[in-house]
Amino acid sequence: MRLVLDFGQAGGVAHWQPWQVRRPKLSRAVFLAAGMLAAALLGVTSGHASAGQICDAPYIHDGGKIRFEADGMTPMTTLAFLSNVNDLERDTCALDLDIYSKSALRRLMGPPVETVQHHRIVIDERSGQPLVSSVNARVHAYGRYSEMIGEMSTNSNGLLLYPPALVEGQVLPPETFVSRYYFRIVDRGTGSTISEMVASNVRLTLSDRTVGALQRLTLASGTLLCWPIRYTKFVDTGSFRLGDIVVELEPTLLDMTDWYCPARRFVMRQEVRYQNRLQIVDVAEIE
């Protein structure tokens, strides 16, 4: 039995050969769709935000909806729905976040991988530095031959949100947050568990971020004034266990540009460059 490592935009994946070589690379897709998507929705706040800034954002309400569209080597459509929004106490709130995504790896020429996530998010802004946590979120990803069923937990410092008072040339400090995953890999034909994947220390680190000049950004939803914020994203899955094998993957470096649009209080476009390949993620709808 031979362990094969395949490195890609989200950091890489391990799968076995020769068993079920047709099996889609669900582990890579889940690290991308679950890990990177959670990072997108729970990503970063830079500096000290005003108290209540996230809980009071216009899209934080029952029935809130955000739709993302990504192009490039990993095209993805993502819908995020908000419900059960509760004010727990002053500057603290909680909500249900349901995420549905469909992604495909162009070079595999196969059917898309679909991922469903259910998070219970708690946002604590009492210190002025928002703390966002999701504990034991349920994740279910499925491809043509296999499924991954399990949970993830993550802690971060806010939504795709930046301080309201940005200026050109401003440098925002680095941030790091950590996630953990536990998945069962299930054969769709038999329903039997093939293996387990456990990753307890997936780290996403953002370098210093530099604010560029305010520019007009044209999106499907209209034209907005937005700040380009450039930085490097360092994705380190660390070692994780796939069945009885401990897998070590090389970290991935991504060159990022967030287009933060104050009128929407959200990053409406994210540009991701990896090994001279560019992927653009646009917020096509936010309400």
C-alpha cells in the first residue's frame, strides 16, 4: 500500500493507492470547502473594531443570505444562510450559519464535490476585539464514490470585516487562528466506513496587511468604493491522521487581496494567487 500526496491550492491531500483509485479526492475538497470557506466567513478582523460592529451588521439577521462565486482552477458556488440570531447580552450574539457549497477541480474532469456545513456561531465583542467561535460544527461532503462525515471547530477574530476608519498605507497586524477536524470516510456504495481523518491543529496565519488606495470595484451586484488590502495567507495543516497513517503536508502560501467595501461592511471580492494561478471569489449576493 502506497501513500500518495497531492499538493494543491488548499494545501494538499493524501489518498491511498491502489485501493479505489477512482475515489475522488474528497479530503482535499473538504479542506478547501470546509476549512477555507469557514476562513472566508469567519476570517479576520484587523485592529480593534467598535463594540457591536459584527452583531449589528446589516446581514446579521434571521433570513440573512450571502452567495459567493469563485472561478479559476477550483470553481465554487457557495450559499450561506443565517438564522436563529440571538442577542445573548450586550455586545454578544449567537446565530446558526448553514453553508452549502459545490466545487470542482478542473483537472480531475469529474463531477463536483458538494459540502454542507452547520455552525452555531458565538460572537463576543465586549473587549472591542471580536472573538468568533464555532464548536463541533457538522460537516458532510460527498463526491461520486465516497463521503466525508464529521465535525470541525474553529476560533477566529471576526468576520470578513475591517475597522471602519481605514487609510491608504495603513498596515494591519498579523492574525492566526486554529481549526480542528474529524471525519469518517464512507463508501457511498456500501455505506461502510473506509477510514478516518483527524486534523487537530490546522493553522491559518495572515501576514501584516497593507491597505491600498480606495478604488471603485465593479461587481455583479453593482459598483462600490472599496479598499484593497494585500497580505500573505499561510495555511498549515500540520500533521493529520488518515486511518493508521500520520501524514505531513507542506504548508501553502497564498497571496491575497481582500476588497473591503465599507458600504456593505464586508469583503466583497477576494483574489487568491497560488503558483501564478489566480482565483477570484466574488460576493454575488448579500442581504
